[in-house]
Amino acid sequence: MIAGAFHRAMALSVSGKIGLALMLFWLLIALFGPMLAPYPVGAFVAYDVFDGSSAAHWLGSDYLGRDVLSRLLSGARYTVGLAAAAAMLASAAGTALALTAAVGGPKIDEPLSRFMDMLISIPSKIFSLVLVAAFGSSLPLLLLIAAITYVPGNYRIARALAVNLAQMDYVQVAKTRGEGRFHIATAEILPNMIHPLLADFGLRFVFIVLLLSGLSFLGLGVQPPDADLGSLVRENISGLGEGALAIIAPAVAIATLTVGVNLLIDALPGRSKGR
């Protein structure tokens, strides 16, 4: 299996390999970054705010004199972790509902599709603002918001795939054999949807990273003393005029993460696009 994955990675285009390298880099930072942080995340370690790069502080200090590298290594865990978990929830829920609609007939398909159309029409930022105002910002709520926001987009892609596959001859043969709906959905249809759904998962991940970063920039995301990459940009916005590394570094981190995933998605065969 490892050899097969290595072969597929080597078969990618140059841009795909760059995207894969960037994605793996940020995945490793999310997993091991907090252990590599040179200082405690909230420690005031510099005498000057917005200090430049030095041997003691590679990415300088932030608006309170904290080490930017330490906070970035810790913040990546929230950005990547929350986005990956929310994308998995959105993809799993959307695909399960799509398979249910595809094998359930018009009586199930029509209400589900109209409900998803209603959800997708709600602006994600407005939806987030309402829920945060009602329940307060927390990691579980952010995870739920991001997942619910992108279930409809995944549902539309998965349903289109599932409905087309449901008309294939091998599915009709399975129905003739008397196979149940669950078997048809999971054993006949789902395996043939995996590659497009993996590409769609990557798109969901990028959208959710940008959504969570936007919420954090507005002060609605991860709350102090914790911080994700969007929070690091927001809290150091006063250093923008002097080009402080404290605001440039997390902004570049968000950019390289999203660009890397997009490059990898564009290099995959059978990619799908959607909201």
C-alpha cells in the first residue's frame, strides 16, 4: 500500500508534488508543532513588541512581546485540525445523505434536495454570526458550524455521482439479485465515487480553512488564550503598517496551506468542483 501511494505521488505533475509537499508540511506542523515550539505559547519573552527576526526569535515578537514562531506552531494545530475534522464530517454526512437520496427514490430525494437547497442559500458568515451570538464561540461550535455549512455542497456533488451510478448495468443487476438498498449504496455505488469525493474533500478543506480564518479575523473564531492562524493575523493587525513578521507569517501560512491543497487537488484525476 505504501509502495502504491509512493508511485501515485511520483506520478503527479510538478505543481502536484509542490502541493503535496506543502500539505504534508502543514500536516506535520499541526501534529508536532506544539512540541517543537521554543517558548510557551503565552509567555512574554521579548522586551520589544513587533521585534524583527533574531537568533532568539526567528519570526520576531507579536504585539505583546510573545514569540511568533511558538504561537504559529501552536495555531496551525487549530487551523488544520478543525478544518480537517469539519471537512470529514461534512463529507461523511453529505455523502451518506446523497446515497440515501439516490437509492431511496423520489419520496426521499426530493425533500432532501430541497432542504439542502435551503441550507446552501444561507450565507456562511451570517449563519456563523447567528450561532456564535446565540451560543458563544467554542471549538465544538466552530466545528459544527463549518461542517453544517459545507454539507450541502458535498451533497450536491455526491448526489450527482450517485444518481448517475445508480443507472449503471451492474447496479441494475444487483437490484435484480434482490440486494437491499444498503448493500447497493455501500458496495455498488460508493466505491466508484471515491476518487471524485476525495478531490471534493480537498476543496471542502480549503473552504473551511478560509471560513475559520475569516471568523477568527472577526474575533468569532478560536478565543484567547488559544489562537489559530486567523486569530494571529487579527491580533497583530496593528503591526501591518510596519510590516511586522507577526502578521506576515500567519498570513503566509494560510496562503501556503490553501495554495498547496489547491495545487494537489488540481493534479488529481477526476477532480470535482462545487461550493
